[in-house]
Amino acid sequence: MPTSRRLTCQTCRSEEPHEPLTAKERDWLQRQLGNPVADNYYKCVNERPDGTVCLNLRTHGHEKHFRLTKRLPDELE
């Protein structure tokens, strides 16, 4: 099982804390992508200036895993 770590975030443009996806978040991403989702996806948990959490998605090895940035919806948090 992946653990929390500091990774670069395409949205925040810096190295920020990232956490692995929960089962509920993995299910949401799997429905979005239409294929099974591995345990190597992370969400950025950096708090933005407006008080929200970034929630940008990436894989462990690729900062820009998706062609366009993909973000978890706030209601899943």
C-alpha cells in the first residue's frame, strides 16, 4: 500500500504533500477512466490560498500523467 509523500504538483507548481487515493476515490477515478486503477495514484493535499485543497491527481512516476490536469471533486474529500 502506498504511503504519503512529497511529490511535485502540476497545479501548485512546487513540491507538495501527496496522499494515496482512498477506495472511494479510486472507484471514482476508475469510472472516469473506464479501466482498472492501480494503487500508484496520488492526490495533492496542499491547501490553496482560497482555503480549498488542491486534489490534483498524478501517478508516483509521472507528474503530468493526464493530458489535461485531472482533479478529484471536492465532494469526495
